[in-house]
Amino acid sequence: MAVTINADDCIACGVCVDECPQNALSLDGVCVVDEDACIDCGSCVDACPVEAISA
């Protein structure tokens, strides 16, 4: 199960994209998760400055 992005809270800053060791995140107006690549490590959850990502 991949992490969940709250699109209403996401500010598309890209911090999570840079932190993801699996390159499972991208930006398309907001953060988007590649569920096949995500390993639920939580790096993006910890990195998000607006807490828009949950595990």
C-alpha cells in the first residue's frame, strides 16, 4: 500500500520528491505517488513541510 497524498494540503514544493529513495513520487500540480514503486518507507511523510502525506 502506497502513501496517501492530501491534494488539498499539498503545496507542490518537491521536497518529498527529492527525499524518495525509490523515485516513486513526481509532481503534476501536486505530488503523485507511483504505487508500484512506493515501498512505504516514510521518507516523504517525514519530509513534507505541510504534513500533506500520510502512511
